[in-house]
Amino acid sequence: MPYTRKPVKTSKPPPKKPKQKKDELFDEVQGKIKDGGLRKSLKLKEDDKPLKKSELQKIEKTEDGKLFSFRSSKIKMTPKLKKQLNLAINMMGGK
């Protein structure tokens, strides 16, 4: 008598969320962040040169509670500043 395999019940995979576009991601965060919050935290003036992604990545490596210098200012790393840096880096995108 030949061997016959019983059918296996499979469950459906969970539905995938549609990918969000960059504009939609920004709209989601827009009401939760203040304009210039990171610049204020880093003690920058409005007329200072723009922030670079590489600068922010170097700062982000600083541990919470430690002092670091950024453009001739001494700043203490806080959890809030870490979140601001992380968001700024993600918003800059690219490589």
C-alpha cells in the first residue's frame, strides 16, 4: 500500500502594513516635535552653519550624563537629547 501524506493545515500570514512614504512619516511626527528643538538643545544660533549628519552621529555615541563639547559649547547628554539626535539622523536619511 503506497504511503499518502495527510494534508497539513496552514495558517494565513499576518497582513502586511503598507509602507509609509517619507512625507507620511514626517506628518506622523510633526505635531510631537518642536521646530528647532535640537538646535536649541545644542546651543546653536539661527545664523550658525547647518548641522551635518556625521557631526550628529559622533555626538550620539556619547553616554547619558556625560559632558561633550560641540562647536565650542559644553553640553550634557540627556535621554531627550539622544532622542532628538536619533530623530534628526533618521530624518536626514541617505547613507
